[in-house]
Amino acid sequence: MPRVASDDESVAAVRVSLARSGGTRRLCVRLPADTALEGRVESGSCETLSLTDGNLIRLDVDRSTYHARVAADTEGRLLRGAFDDRRRARTPGEGRNRLTEWLAASDREPGDSVVLDVVVPGEQYGLRLPGERAVYDAVREPRSSLTDIAERLDE
């Protein structure tokens, strides 16, 4: 599997803000609207984040790979958590939320920003603190039909 650094020209880096959302009021990552990406891409080229409400993605945080579900509220799309496997990402009350743990350990507050790296659009993203560098194992998922079969077998 190819390794790619966050400063590689193939990786688009987008500054995203942290906010509180939902009844728990835990920190989450607020994703910009695709139309708002112009001028926010720090490196690489990114036509779209390819993230829609309900999508499950791989999310690399602090040298570990987790799974996250894209959610939406009245203000737009967001990531509320990162979990050890896809099942826990679909039912987030069951596992440890690695995203909130990382944000707490990094002393992040609402309004602060982090960098969202687009490693494989629609499939794999990375989060890092501004100014830091990360290296990702870029992995493409199997074709959608194979993924759908595997998810049905998991259930």
C-alpha cells in the first residue's frame, strides 16, 4: 500500500473548525460546504470533499486509522466521532470516541481549527493539528458492489 505524506501534492489539506453539536455538546469537526472550499485548500487540488450525510469513511488520527460517519445538523456536515470499526461508527454509543479523545489530549476548544487531509476522496481522510505533518497509508476500498456485499455479511 502506498504511503503518502500530508504535504504531498496529491493530498488536499482543508482547514476545518471545531464546534459543539447535539445534545452531548462534545466537540466535533465542522466540515465546510463543498462550495466554500475555494481558497481554503492549503495544498493539492480538491474539487470536492466527496462527503455526504451518512457516508462511512476511514479517518486517520494521530497515526491510527478509525472509522467515522458523516453527520449533518442545521448548520451543515460534521464528524462527531471516530471509532475502532465500521459497526461502532454506525452505532456510536457502543465504543470509545477516538476523535473526542484526540481533541481533548490536543487541548482543542470550540472555534479552534484542525486540518482535514483528503487522502482518497470519498474514502479516506486524515486529521492533524495545523503545522504538523502526517504520513498516511493510502488505501482504496473495493468497488462499491463488493463493499455492499461485505457490509451485508457483517450485519
